[in-house]
Amino acid sequence: MARCGVQTLCSGALTQLRELSLRSAGDIGDGAALSAPGALPSLTSLDLSWCHSVRGDAIAACAGRLQRLTLHGCELVDSTVCRDLRALVELDVAFTRVCDVGLMALAAYSSNLRRLVLASRSDNLWTTGNWSEGGLGEFRRLRPEVEVVFASC
């Protein structure tokens, strides 16, 4: 049986696909195939939870057109993913390396954002991110309409 990777998935056969979940799919690479020109042009919702090899900079181009992005547990994702999320309504970056810089980018550029999921700072087994209480406070001051939800594992 042939192995179907992300590159094959994004080869043009799925141009009408709006939602994609690769949750816990294992080694799907860094996610760059999702950002290739013409790849999945109708995609509005992407779940890459627990795909440990995904990097934020690799999926940034794809992320710019998404309304929902779930990167829960993607340990290599950092604040770079936050700079081009203009259409985003919901973002889950719990258990990633997003820091205060990412929160400030979201506050400045993601005007449609309504829900943000971060890892709770206590009672977690995994790294909870590099954001600080001060950074979160500033984000909330700038964007009081955004619901901030805390995840625990």
C-alpha cells in the first residue's frame, strides 16, 4: 500500500477541502507542503495538534488564510506563526513556544480573532509556552473582546 504524505494530499486533488485534521498524525514533516502555492486553496480550518515536527514558520503562508488553526502540542511552533494570521477567528497554541512577542503580533494584526487557547501556567506535564502574565495582561488590555481559554494536561 502506498504511503500518502502531506505532499500527496496537497497535490491539487483536494481544491474544495475546507477543513483538515491531521491531529496526532505522526511525522508529517514541518508542514511546509500545506503552504505550497496552490495547495488547499479553500482550506479555512486546520488541526495539526500533537504533530511534533510541525514548525510555525513552515505553515505561516497557509495560516494567513485560515479562520481556525489548532497547533495544540506542536512543540516546535513559536511566535513566528502569529505574524500573518489576519483572517483567524480561533487559535489554539497551547503547549507551543509562543511567547509575548506572538501575543503582541496577534493583538496588532489578527483583528478577527475571537478565541485564543493557551496552556495553563500550572498543573501541566508539558511545557506551557513562553508567554508571561505581563504579556497576557497586555494582550487582554489591547484585545478585551478575545476569549482566552486555558488548557491543561
